[in-house]
Amino acid sequence: MSRLVVVSNRVAVPGEQRAGGLAVGLQAALEERGGVWFGWSGKSVRDESGALHEQRDGDIQFVTMDLNKRDVDGYYNGFANRTLWPLLHFRLDLVDYDRGTRETYHRVNALFADKLAPLLREDDIVWIHDYHLIPLGALLRERGIGCRIGFFLHVPMPSADLLQAMPDHLRLLSSLYAYDLVGFQTQRDTDRFQTYLRLFGGGRVLPDGRLQAPDGRHFRAATFPIGIDTARIAAQAKAAANKSAVKDLRASLRDRQLAIGVDRLDYSKGLPERFQGFERYLDRHPDQHGSLTYLQIAPVSRGDVTEYRQLRTQLEQIAGHINGGHAAPDWTPLRYVNQNFSHATLTGFYRAAAVGLVTPLRDGMNLVAKEYVASQDPDNPGVLVLSLLAGAADELKQALLVNPHDLDGVADAIATASTMSLKRRQERWHAMMEHLHRFDINHWRRSFLGTLESA
């Protein structure tokens, strides 16, 4: 079995908490094969970028690279998060077209290639992750690396017309042609990439499904929906019922139902629309007044970026308006919390919630939706209200699927979820849970790596 080399913007080094399903899946793949996990250390140093740090845990070597503040600002805070993130989430109005950050992004990717190439062997399997490192495969090829290299995009792939709106788009996106396999979350994402390749990328789709770059090179693009560690999360949620934070939450509800949303504070998550949909629920369903409390947990991310500060202020204003118009002396309809909670505690909160609200405006997958389902009590499961614009909607078809822009639709879905019969809830939950067990995080990584090895 070939050695695996995983490359991602951040590395889950030994001793760090690994809350995310991705870290768990990649760690398992590395333990199975042995190999290297390479990425940015997360540190912003004063010296020149490029200093490497190595740790070993069994058969896994963890190699991280420091970046200086200028490079972090241009590569990560700049092009990755102010240009690519909004573009890939269909928000052309928020894209920063700064040439300087674009050049820094390519320069830092070249630095990744310079430092990684000497560590690679001819028979390695290299798996590169996400929008921070799109050009890395092509840069490794330029340095003479001939082993199999795969890339997985965790976020959405927008339509070809939107991609074309980015200056110098071909320079970035044609670098994907250097990979042997490019993986996407949904079939729509795969189709959009193929459309870009045909319309603007100079390539074509061959009859057998392979893609051909303008220089004649063949490669594959395919769909690999990421899963979760289903069994572990189900067990964790069951055990979390005894945590004091979960007990306190249950007690505070005073036998009212709980609706929960857990999202990073980001404009792609549709939180203002979700708050307004909840307000519409309160207006449209007065018979349910006082029967349900909505808890929104939204830890602050990128708090120094103007758009994120504005979003936080907007949400505080909407929450105040909703509670001012609908609260009773013994009931606050909307609890809005910016605090972080441990992953174990969150799964306990999910289990306590009769309604899970996952309504992003655009999301590559959205693992909160899957974790909410996996956390439920089989004897009394809650109901998932899920955006059609999240990748998870392609799999969790028994959820109540909504258009997050349709406030009346979201309102009515909340009302339906909170009054659904036990029999219907159990039928829906069992179907989704069966899918989550079958297509878990281990199925995802084995499926991708198996396809890459046969490419």
C-alpha cells in the first residue's frame, strides 16, 4: 500500500483537539497507510516564511510550516478568504479583486511546493485539500513530482459564469488539470466544473467521462460527499445527556420544545434570513406561541473583517427586535449566543432539540445537518429543517427541505417539524440514519483514495 501524504491549510497535530469529522477521517487514513500530514502551522512569525516543524506519532509524520504576517495577510486573510471564499459561495458582490493578495496566494502555494517536494517519494499518494491550495498540484508537477495527486474541494463550485468573473480565472482553475482526480461534494459541483472546463477552460469531456486538458492530459472529476463519524457521534450525544450544560439547558426550557442552530458566524450561513424566518413562524403560527424556544449558537469567526462585524451587529439587532415583539415575562423566543462549546456538549444540545435548523444560503456539504441527525434519540428523534442549497440536501432527503430565502416556507417548516407525529419522525430519522451509517467519514476517504489509486 502506497504511503499517503495529506496536505491541508491546517494540520491536526498530536495533542490538539480534533473536533471536526475531517480531521478524524484523515487521521484514520494516515494511521492505515502511514505517511505525512503537511500544512501551515497556524503561526504568524516575524522572520521569513518557510521554517518547518516536525512531529511524529507512530507511522505518521506531521510537518508544519510557519508563515510571516505579510504572507498570512495576503494568502489566507486576503485571497483565500476575501476573494475565493465569497466567489465559491456565489457572493460576487463581496469578492475582493486585489492583485497583490492574488500574487501572494500563488507565491505561498509555491513555497508549499518547494518545502513539500523534497519529502515526497515516487510511489506516494498525495491528497490536497480545499480552496487554499488549488494551485499546489500544478506547482508540484513543475518541480518534477510524478506520483498520483488528488484534490478535494470542500466548499461549493459555482457556475462557470461566476468563475469567469474573477480576473485571471484561467491561471487558477487550469491548475486543477494537473491532478489525477478532482473531487467535489455534490454532482452539481462536478457538473459545474466540467461546464467551466468546456466553456472557458479550453478542455473537453470525453465519452468515457474523463476530462481532457488543452494540452491533451487526461484526468478525472468525480463526486465524493463527505460523511461524519456516525457511530462515534451517536454514542457521544447519548453520553452528553449527563453533562451539566445539557441538563441546565433542558431545565431552562421548562418543558418547551427546543429548536437549535449551530453555525460559524459567516454570511454564507443565512443567519439573518433564518432569524427572519423564525420571526415569520411566530407571526404565522400564533397557536404555537410560547411552545418553542430557538437557540442559535454562532461563534465569532474572522472578527476583524468588516463584513463579519457588520453581520454580528445585524443579528444582534434582529434578535432584539424579535424578542422585543414576542417575548413573555417567562419566555424568550430567541436565544442568540456567540460562545464556543465543546463538540461533545454540542451533540448533547442537538439531542435535546426537537427541531434542527440548518438553512445556509450556500454550503458545500454542512456536517452540522448530519451531526444533528446522528445525535438524536432513536425513541424520540427530532426533525431536521434543511436548506436546499446545502450539499447535505442531496443525501438527507427525509429532512424538511426549504429554500432559505422563502421566509414563509421556513416558518411553516418549523411549525410542521414541531408538531410532527412520533411515527413520522421515526420513519424519517431511520432512513437518514441508515444512510449516514453507510456513507460515513471512512467510506468517504476510502472511496476517494480508491478512485485516485485506480486513476
